[in-house]
Amino acid sequence: MFSIGQLSSKTGVKIPTIRYYEDIGIITNAGRSAGNQRRYDDAGLRRLAFVKHARDLGLPLDAIRELIALDHGADQPCEDAHRIAADHLQHLRNRIARLQTLERELTRIASVHDSGYASDCQVIAALADHHLCETSH
Amino acid sequence: MFSIGQLSSKTGVKIPTIRYYEDIGIITNAGRSAGNQRRYDDAGLRRLAFVKHARDLGLPLDAIRELIALDHGADQPCEDAHRIAADHLQHLRNRIARLQTLERELTRIASVHDSGYASDCQVIAALADHHLCETSH
DNA sequence: CTAATGTCTCTAGTGGCTAGAGGTTCAAGA
DNA sequence: TCTTGAACCTCTAGCCACTAGAGACATTAG
């Protein structure tokens, strides 16, 4: 049995975040000490570690909730888990692609400055005017 | 002179968002009709278009606020604007790199399913256990 | 037993909007 | 001129995933 602080340092999840997860039902309500402080065991640790890892991978809490529910008895847990992971992967790839477009655009905008223009601020002008963009976004 | 709805369709910024921008001082308070409805001119349009474009590029509103202030009289507006753009570009590149790490990891996790394992759910196991990861994140 | 540290609950704030309620104004057609 | 219906107004509350802070109580090392 360990305290919330110990759980926090074992998992790397901050204390207020652990309490928040309990509030919204992502982790189960912890047992309490005689003085009303939360006490955790290995099962609590494993569950929080699962949540942490999934969050680090960028999964939203709702998806994590689903995965936890699957783990506790669904017909095709693995099918569904795979679907959730694949969905998230798709989101991730879209986001990366979009960010790369912006990166190219912003690189171009930022480089105007270095290329010797002096009169007006080309950086601000480029930010102001979408028509100066080479790609759509 | 045009209404908020017209401004919205010209710029692609939704009406509640325009009002929100006015609230927080990103755009200046609009003039009003006799019946208290907002009325805009070309200057208002240009300013909102600037904000929109910068938001599309992912700049946070605070950075946009700074850029607007620069445009209205700083000593070295272009230097500062360039710094803001370059900072943002750095953020963007970090985020892309991080997302790419996650993408690789998640691809690996999702592919376990396809590779013929059947007994336990390897997808859930991989999500649960950080030690199964090949890279740190 | 004391002092320091840890933990408790509760409220409110973050960014960047979005949704909805309930009321007012505008512009076009009869 | 009147009426209708769309557009507009303000205000409050909600979204996600936390984070910060206040003021009080619990635990633990010495």
C-alpha cells in the first residue's frame, strides 16, 4: 500500500492529475487510510501506468476509457482495441501532414527576413496575406 | 460597411469567434449600427484576415497580439516579428518530431494484431506496458 | 511531542473556442 | 406600411485535460 505521492513518482503522473482521473472515473476510487488519505496497491499502479502510457501516445481519455472497458469483458476486445489504435494512428498521420504543410509555409515566411529585403516588413506582410502563400491551408 | 455575418463569410471566421476576439482584444471594438449591431469596414476585414491566417499557421493568440502591437509602432518590428515566427517554427518542428515518434510506436502496436497472435490481446498489452516500447517517449 | 512534509477538498483558471437561451433588429416582399 | 423570417444581440455554460492556489487535516522522522 502506498500513498498518492508515491504513486505519482512511480508513474510520473502528477498528484492533481491522479485525483482528476479518479473524479472523472478513469481510475477507480482509491481505498483510504484511517485519516482519509488515498492508498494504492499494485492493481491501481498498473491501471494508472496503462492510462499514462496511452496518454503519452496521445490517445484521448475517452478512447482510454473504452480500452479499459474492453479489458474488463467485451466480446471482441482485441478487434475493438485494434480499431481504436488504428483510428488514432489515422488522426496522428493527418495531424503530422498538416503540421508539415504549415512548417513549409512558415519556413518560407521566416526566411524572407534573411534574404535581404529591407523596406517593409515582409514577415508581417506574409503573415497578413494568405495570397502570398504557396500552398493552401 | 458590412455586418458580422458578412465579415464571417468573407474571412471564414465564425461569428461567435469574431465576438470572442473582440472580447479579448485581439480585434478592436467594432462600430455599431443604430440598433446596436456590429458594423465593419475594410480595416476591420484586413485585421481579422491577418488573425485568421496567423491562427491557421498555428500561432497562439498571444503571439498574434504581439505581432499586431509590432505593426503599430515598435522600434524593430521586423526583427521581433521574425523572432516570433522563428520561435513558432521551432515549436512546430519539435511537435512534428514528437508526433512522428508516437506514430512509429503506434504503428508497431497496431501491427501486432495483424501478425497472427491470437491468445491474449497484444494491442492492449502493448498499450499497457511501456517496457514493450522500442523508443522512449 | 514537535516540526516538517504530505495530503485533503474545493474553487477557479488555462486556450480557443462552441452551443444554447431568450430577446432585438434588419431587410425584403405584399 | 406592415409583416415575416433571417440575422443579430447579450449572457451563461461547456469542451478537453489538466494546473494552481487556499486553507485545513494527517502522517512520519527525530
